[in-house]
Amino acid sequence: MIRTVLATACALACLAAPSAALAAVNLNTASPDELVAVPGIGPSKAAAIVEHRKTHGPFKSVDDLKQVKGFRDKLVERLRPELTVAAVPAKGTGKAEVAEVKGKGTAQAAGRIQDERPRK
């Protein structure tokens, strides 16, 4: 009886935990394999996204996907929850600078948490 309750509790906890598979895919940094993992994007559409990104630069919004061959309004709207657009760091940018661009401090980026309060 207790095992059944514990097993059920574990199963529910696993379902409630956020999954990496649910994370939105960044159109500006995703590889073709990452793009193919999004339902509705096959190998040819993934290649078209990467080619468009190389030719025209980074996407400014998910709506820019409508400029890529094969992506019509309805498809873009259906894919919107699965996709995101984030700034692409400039080449040669250090890890600390990238973290600051993403809104994190350099101490957090290095994996250290600074406590601003004096210790007793």
C-alpha cells in the first residue's frame, strides 16, 4: 500500500517537473536537428530556417518566420508557443558578457552567488 502511494507521488512529481523538451527553441541559435524536434518542422523547413538566418541575419521576432518559404500565417501561429527569438551574442563575446546580455550578473554567470549582506 505504501509503495503504491509513493510510486503514485513520484509519478505525479515527475509529470509536474518542467522538462527540457518543453523549452522554446531559439530561431537564432538552433541547429537543424533542434529545429526538426519541433512538431511541424521537418528537415527541409529546418534547412530553410538556417539558410534564411545565414542570408538575412538573425530573426527579430517569431513573425519573421513568415518570410521563410513554406511558413504561412497559420503554421507560424501554431508554432509560436514552441519558438522564441533571443539576441545572438557577437563573436568573441566572453561568457560573462553573454550572461549580462541575458540579464544575469557576472557572479551568477560564473556559477557563484554573491551575498551582498555582511556575514556575522
